[in-house]
Amino acid sequence: MHYAKTSLMALALLCSQVSAFSPQVRSPSSSSFSPTALGVSMVSSFIDPSYDNSRGSSKKLSRPQRKKLERSRKRSRKTGFYQLNSNHVSYLSRDSTPDNVMTAIKRAQNLHDANDIRVIGRFLLEGVDDTFAYGYKGSLLARFAVAALRLEEYEIAQDAIQMREDRFASSMAPFESAAIIRGWNRADKMNEAFSRLEKELAVPSDHKDAVANKDVIKHRAQSLGSIASRHFYEHDPTVALKACNMLTELAPLVRASGLTEEDLRMAWSHIIDGSVECGPAFESIARETMKAFPLEEK
């Protein structure tokens, strides 16, 4: 059995040398893996143009623009007011509520207001302490990180992620961690995605602890499913196979935790359809991975 599995993996990797040169294809349905599918509010990113933009999408600011930005920062730090373009939430301060911040974020996202995004980012990173938002600042940082990744602002996303990890590790929710992992996945930053998976959605080795870690196991499985699906569709089977192997290793814990197919809501049809595009060997591996998970009797 082990020999057959090894042979199948070898065949799959051999096929990948051919398919890797195919045009990348992304399934229109891949958007189903967005954070909103797990109840995560998708909010806009804040873009701080003072950050190195060599890996992001911000344009380099001229010297007068940088001076203006610095004056704005100094004024905000001095007064404690962070002025916005919105008429509904015209500024943020230490007296602002979490709802105020979320409203401002949503408006900036919907209107692609880069100025307000920058201001909101400075407010959260520099303008308030860790007690802001009644203990939910870590959640706000998670939402910022996801949004920053969507806008390819990788460095500032890392800042938000790092602050969340350093200061709010005890309150990090698995669904927020999963949203960040999918953000790195969408950005094709897989080292970061897998690193975050092991830091924030690590699972116990003892099956006796599976029930207590049910939520973590669930979101780890869903994150790996997103990775497998996306990379099969993008004709990058090496990463997809890694995700499938990790899912197979996770399957016994899934069963021990009592999670059902309905609980997991794994998008197996997307994973299988994507694997078909890479060839029969990959489809076979994807189907074997699926069989290891709880499935309803048809």
C-alpha cells in the first residue's frame, strides 16, 4: 500500500513538470473561499505610503507629499484626532467606538478612499493603546491584515499581524487566523501562509485533545482546502499536493473531534474539479484525500 502511494505521488510530481508551463487558470468559483464565507467581515486595507512599496501596490510619494504626510501625522498625534473624508464618521479619536472604526473602514473600502485607509491605519497602529475597543483591537488588526493583503500591501499587513500576535495572542480567534492564511494564499505568499497556519492553527498530537480543539481543527482543514483548491486551479500542483497531504494527516483528528461534513463544509467539488485540470494522478490523490474525511452517506 505504501509502495503504491509513493508511486502515485511520483507520477503526480512528474506530471507537474509538464503542467507547470500551462497558462494559469483560476476558477471563477474560487471566490467562495473569501473570509466572508466564514463570517469574517471583509474590510478595506490601510495603506501607509511611508512603507517600502517594492512588494506592494503603493506609488512612491514625492518629497512634498511625504512632508505633508508627516505634518498630518504630527498633527494627529498632537491633537488625538484623525480626520476622515467621511461625513458619517468625520474623525477617529480615543473616544471612538469599535463600530465607528468598522464604519470608517467599510466606507473607505467601498469608495477606495486611500487617504482614509491610511488615516485609519495610523490610528490603530499609533493612536490608541491595547485597551482600545474593549479588548477587540486584535480583531480589528486581523481584519486590517486581511484587507491589506487583498491590496498587496504586504509589509503593513505583516505589521498588523505581528502586533496581533505579540499583544493579543490569547484572544486570537481561529476564524480570524484562517482569514489571514487565505489572504496569504491569494497573494501566492505560501511560506507566510504555511507559517501562519502552524503558528495560529496548530493542532494537538493527542487525539484525546481533539474535541477541545474542534474549532481550530475545523479552520485548519478549511484553510488547507482553500490552498489545495486554488493551487490546483492555478496549475501549481506541488503546493496543492502539500495541502492534500496535510489534510490526510489531519483527517484522524477531524474524526476524533466529532466534526461532521456539515460542520466542515469543505469545498470538495472545487478541489476535485481543480485537480482534474492537472491530470488523472492529481485527481486520484484529491479523491483519496476526500475519502479520509467524514462524508454523508448518499
